[in-house]
Amino acid sequence: MTGSHSAAIEVSDLQVSYGSQRVLHGVNLSVAPGEFIAILGSSGCGKTTLLRTIAGFQKASGGAIRLFGRDVVNTPPEKRGIAMMFQSYALWPHMTVLGNVGYGLRLRGVPRDEIRSRVASVLKMLNLSGLEERKVTNLSGGQRQRVALGRALAIEPEILLLDEPLSNLDAKVRIQVRSEIKALQKQLGFTAIQVTHDREEAMTMADRIVVMEAGRIAQVGSPEEVFDHPNSPFVASFMGAENTIALDVRPSGAGVEVRAAGGSATTWTGTAPVGGVTAYFRDDVASLDDPNARIEGSIVLPGTITQRTYPGGHYRYVVAIDDRHFTVTDSAYHELDRPVRLRLPLASLHLFPTEMIKGGNHA
Amino acid sequence: MSIKMPMTSSSASVMESPSPAVRNTRFERDPAPSAVSARAWSLGSTLTKILGLSVFAFLLFGPLANLVLWSFAERWYAPFKLPVSYGTRYWEVVFRPTGDAMSSLMTSVGIASLTVLVALAVSVPAGYALARLRLPWRTALMILFLLPQAFPSVAIYINVARVFYSLGLTGTITGVVLVHAAHGLVYSVWISAAAFAAVDKDLELAARNIGASPLRTFFTITLPLAAPGIMASAIFVFLESLDEFTGTFFVGVPQVTTLPLLLYNASMGGNYQIASITALILLVPSILFMLVIERFLRADVLSKVGQ
């Protein structure tokens, strides 16, 4: 995205192994200064390993990590100039808030009075004013999270790594802290990489999302790109498109003719891979229609509603078509065991050739 | 004072036990036309409990009470069941500044303190290495520190005495400190390895991350967090040294006289008053230790001992 010299973080062909087990298989990633990147992946995909290798806690077995053009792959963590916020917060229980947040400044030989005033301004920024003398063991979860963030920010790092920073907070606090971290990053202008397994967190916070799968990067792109145009079945299902249906696509005239088992053929002017295709779609893409409705550019399949739940705002249905079940979100109320038509707008489906799915390892 | 405490607690526990009995009988009065046998049963079980507690208390505190009695007995001979006359004469003898007891107390405390220093000098680095570094022979090393405990101590100390004699270490404080330290290393290495292992690695990494060198990290993060466990191991070593007899006997005699040796000499010489008072003095650090240990040794450290 940017030239290698101006990139804040440039990871090229990074390989990491734990003993004989390879965890990262050649990762390439370039992060521009001031950019907020979210690394998204299920547990065990190597996202935390990638973060810890950038921080210097884990030795790379191959490849390079450059920070503003400086190769740091053999540099110990204390000389990399990166701050990291740990998932466990890793606050030092034998120190006060002042001791924790001011630790980095003390190491840098900042005079005592200046440490006090700088810690006070960091705490003010994080809405923790007046807690300097408090033991960190006497803080709430949300306060600890802020102190951990404050400790990382106090040394005014150019790069901040965040390892699942919000996973220990309850849902309400999490949403609030999300926007706070984002605002701080805009205000202070540091480059941030955040590891998370929460899709919504990644979508709302990051400028670009990196989806990882089994030690490799599956897709990099803006939230819209990754969400609307996943480049693989894995990314599609990770971004929430968990319903799958087999389709048959044939060229016809200007566009294609799409047919699902048990449904009539639909002609469509969009582009689609030809042959056996598997479509991935999210439950809010599909909708339930009157059995007699017929809409252009959509596949319509007859089925029956077998289950209905109300998570709030809309209903969630399970629709059975033959022996397959699909989850569908619809705002209207429908009776159970009634025949309905499941409408799938072709433009919103993610279509992948079926062979590709069988070949690749798909979550 | 240290003796009074356990005494009162024992009498308290004996006093307490009748109260459940009272509660039991009251409980049985209401539903009770056919409950005579049940009441007898409950009375019997209460009596058994009281009897059991008394026997237990006697076994625990009887010898201690006997020590206290002896320490205040100025004259006590057969056939009398209790001392003929009481007094504090022997306490004065023991605590006279020029007395043997005071000087051997000083020797004991001095040796114990030096032993702690020597043991910590080995066990802090060794404990850290065993807890943090990937050592190939880790288990073997841990067991190595157990070896001094694994063999009959008399046999070992006779040989140690022989070796020390050729090195000119017999009868010196250094020799005794070395013997005590070898003995104490078992506790100090195992406990400090556990204490270091209980420190979350992320806490160290967090310090490294914001600019601390490995050494700085050790002294500002790891060591303070492991300190309670290391303190506990130091106390263990101190008490073991204070109490140690066999090694001191073979290596230190006759120049070095510690409290246990004085106790041995006094009771061999039939001077039970001096022996009792020495024993009571030796009891003080143990009781202090029990109070301190439960503050310093937390469960998360204890769970890592020997891992």
C-alpha cells in the first residue's frame, strides 16, 4: 500500500515455529504510519503469535520485520520502541497506578516531578484522574484496562500493539472503550495493530482488516471490502456468511443462468464463476416472501419455517428446504410450519466454485 | 508468653465442646418420647469428643507444660509429683549477659543469619533458572538439591567432618554455616523456584516491552513479586539452622556451641532447668514463623513447589 521506507511496520515473509511446529507460514503485511489495523482470526490461527513476534517476545525463524525501515528481527523487545497492551493487562500488582503508568518514564530518566505531571495528564485523558496512589489490585476491570492502556501510551510510542484489549470487559463497557481507543488513536496519531476474534470490534475500530487462517493471511482490506467481497469461503464464513447452498451456473446470453436444486432457473446479468458453485450468505441477506412473489435477480426456494426466535428488533427463523436448514433474519412475523419462499438476491451472495472449497481447508 | 497462647487456645477448644452438647439435648427434647437411646447416643458421642480433644491437647501441650514447669522448678526430686520449690533463678542464670546460654544464642542466631545469606545467594539465581530457563536436566537438578535429605544424616556428617578436617573447617563458624546451608538449600531452592514460577511471564514482558533491560526487569518486577516466597524460604532456612544438631555436633564441636548443643549438654548433665529454658527459647522463632508463613506463602506459590 505504501513504499517500504515510509511503512511504520513492514512484515515480510515472516515465519515462526514453536519447536518443530510451524505457526506462521510466511506472513506479509505493511502498515502505514497512523493506520489502525485489526488482525482477525479464530483462536490458534497465529494472530497473537504474529503480534508477539512484532513485539519481540517470540523469535522469528525466518523473514524480516522493519519498523520505519529499521530491521528489528534480532532486536530485543526493549529496544524496539513498541508499546503493547496485554490481554491480561499484565499490570504489576506490587505498584500503584502511578508506579505502573510512570514505569516507562522512570526508565527513561525523566525527573520525578515531570513523571507525576505526565502520568496525571495520561490519567486525565483516560478518565482516571486522582487514582495515582491506588493499588492496581483495587481497581475495577475497566479501570485496569485503562491503566494498562495508559502505561503503554505514557512512553508516547509510535506503534501500539493491542492483544485482545477488550475481551475481559463486559459488553457495555466494551462498546464504550472501543470508541475511546479509536478516538485516542486519531488524536495521538500512533500506528496500531489490534488482535481480536470479534468481527464487530475489528469492523468498527480498524482502517484495514487482516483476516488470518492457519498461520497465513487470508485477506487484507477495508472493512467494507472484507465484509462485502470476501475472497475465499473461509473469509466469507468468518465474516458471518454461514449459510451455504449449492448452485449450478451456466452461461446464457449476456449473463448467466443460475439454478438451485429444487428451484427454477433465474437469469442474472452479474458475473459469476461458471459450473458447480457454492453460495455463502449471511442470515440478513436472505428474506422470506409470499409463496407467489417472483423477483428478478434472486433465487427463490420453497421451504417451511421450523423455528423462530426473537433476539430483539427482528425475528430469526430456521427455514428447512428439503433436508437443509438455513437461518434467516426477517423483520416480519411468520407462523411456524407454514410454507414460505426463501429469497436470495444473487448480488449479495458470495459465490465460489465448489472445487475450490473442496481443495482448500474451510472452517 | 509464647507458651501462654497455645495453652489458652487449647483450654478454649475444650471449653467450646460442651456447647454443641447443650444444643443437641435441647434439639432432642421436642420430638422425643422414643428418643432416650438417641439422647444417650448423642451424650456418648459428645463425651468421646471431649475425651479425644483432651487427649489430643495433652499430647500436644503436655510436653510443653512440662518444659514450663521444669524451667520454674528450683528443686524437684522424687517422690514428689510437682516441684518442691519454684523460682526464676535458672532464667536469671540463662539470661545473665555472661552466661553460656546468651553467647550460644548469639552464635546460633549469627550462624542462622549467615546460613540464610549463603542459601539465598545460591537459591535466588538457581530458583530463577529452574523456573524460567529451559534447562535440559531440570528434574535431575531439582532432585540434586534433595540429596542431602535422602541419606542418613549421621553418615553424611561424619564424612563431611572428615573432609572439613582436612580443609581446616572443623570447629569454625564457616564450616557450620556451610553444613547448615547445604541442608537448607532443599527448602530455599524448591520454594524460590516455585515463587519465581508463580510470577506471570507477561508481567516481565510488559516491562521489557516499554524499555526495561532483562536485569532491570528482574530487579524491579520479578524479584519483588517473588519476594514473599523467597522470604518464606529464608525463614525456613533460618529455623532449620537454628534447630540443626547433628551437623553442628560433628563439624562445630567443641569450638562452636549453638543452642541445640547447649541443650544437649545441659540435659546430658542432668541440668533439666537450663535444658527446658533453652528449649523454650528455641520454640519462640518457630511460633513466630508459623504466624509469618501463612502471610507470605500464598496458595499460588505453594501449588508450584516441586513443579
